[in-house]
Amino acid sequence: MKKIILKAENTHSLNKEEIVDLLANGEINEDLFQTADRVRKKYVGDEVHLRALIEFSNICKRNCFYCGLRAGNKNVERYRLTPEQIVETAQMAAAQGYKTVVLQSGEDAYFTAEKLAEIIKQIKKTDVAVTLGVGEVTYEEYKILKEAGADRFLLRIETTDTNLYKKLHPGMSLENRKSCLYNLKKLGFETGTGCLVGLPEQTFESLADDILFFKELNADMIGIGPFIPHKDTPLGKDKAGDFILALKVMAITRLLLPYINIPATTAMETLVKNGRNIALQSGANVVMPNVTAFDFRKKYEIYPDKVSVDYSTLLDNLNSIGRTVSKSRGDSKNRRERYDSQ
């Protein structure tokens, strides 16, 4: 197992069988996490990039089985920020020192590409990077968003297991999800994706396929979090994902894609106290504080009991593990030629 970890550290390449072996072996965890942290330090440094998260609508046309915002959940109090509220929140985040804002929502048909484009243009006047997380649209719509000034796009694939994807995403297709991701890459977006760890019927093999897909896509950012069941979904009575397994998926992803940005996800902190710091010491280099007004934030319940953190507490936490907040936008360092030539 140590030889496999050493191979990953030196070559940034593993086959599916080797990844499965690492995921299945519980005796190499600390060695794996320490190696991922070492690779993180070497390739992206000790700075932590903060992204200001704005959850601007919890209205969604999709019915994903694991998500509390699913259209079929009648217990959600729906909301939608106005364009003016979104821009004002972004301006506030920029004034606080954030270099990136992340505009996230359910798949809300009200926010057409044209409406979002106008919002993006206003936000870009504050000289911040704009990341979008608004789901699947057409190539032409992604192009409108890119031309308006959007820099990055997050579209988690959640699982690359065809049968599991179909079961959990009624009316959607894995092929279209992948097509959207490749369209985003083609248009020049810094492209982020990721997966849920601990979904019912998920296997080590399917998680290995997820990691290899991230490598194939040459993604710029990968968000990995444990599955946390929401009571008002079809998976509400299922067992939560395992924190350590999610951490291992994240660590292996860091080893195979050393230059990418990896957030210490809120789900990790929600599932395990101090989970954010643990993730930052196991390969992660990004934190996404939620700057949405609290009255709305509590209604954006993808999973229950989401934790939040205030800025000063976050700084104290980072200082306690020897990390500092970056003063840059944290643009992607992930360029294939950077490590293909080594």
C-alpha cells in the first residue's frame, strides 16, 4: 500500500485497482492523508482561498433523491433573491475582502442565461472572480454566461456509476451531465465537479471511477463530501456517508491532480466536529464561507443542520493549523502540461 501511495505522489497516476485497494484498506489512512497534505503544500502552497457563497434561489425543477431542495419536497419554504439583492450581497463580500463570489442555486428557470448575464456584468465591476453553480443548461447558454464575464463553473457529477446516477436523478442522464462539463471546459471556464461519498449502493469501484473521471476531465476544482440524508427525500432514512472514506477520496484526488483547488466542504464540518480543519490537513486548500443573509441561508437546506462559520473564527482556525488566507483570486494552477512534462 505504501508503494502505491508513493507512486501516486511521484507520478500522479494510479489505475482503478490501485485506487480501490487504497479505499478498502483502513491501515494506511494516516499515511495517505499526510502524503496528500505534503502534495498540497508542494503544488498549491499554504494559502487558503476563500470563496464567498451566495445561495440566491432554493427553487429547483429537479428531483434528485438526496437533495432537500428537490421539486417534490413540499416542506421547503422557497425563496428567490432579486438581481439587486444578489449584486448587493456580492458587493458586500468584495468589500469584506473576498476575491471570489460563488453564485449557487437550484435549477430555477426564472434565472435565464440572459438574466444571469446582467447580474454577472454588475458583479464584475467589483473586480472579483465569479463562479456559477446553477446546473445544466445548453452550450449556447453557457457561452452567454462566459461572455458576460463568469470565470468558473461548478457542476458536481455526484456519481459516475450509470445505474446509480439514473436511479438517483429521475429525468436526467449521466451522458448529458458529462457533456455539460466538457462544454464548460471547451468554453474556457475553470471547471469544477465532485461527488458524494456514501450514497446507497455505491461501491469502492464506482468511487474509483469517479476519481479517474476527475483526472480524465482534468478538472480545476473538485468538491467531495459525505452523503448526509435529508428526512424529506427518498433517501431520508438511509445511513450517512463515512467521513473517513470521503476524506480518502479527497486525498487520492489531490495525489492524482496536484494543482487543483479542493474545498474543505461544509458537509465534512457538519458530519464531524473540526472536519474542515481535518480536510485542510488532508489535501484541501479552499473554504467557502456562506455570505447569504441568514433568513435565506437557513432555507437552503440541501441536507439538514448545515454549519456556518464567521470570518474571525475561520481565521483563528486557519492560524491554528499554520495556514493563511490568500490575498489572490486563487485562479486554477491546474494545467496539464505543468505536470505532464515532469
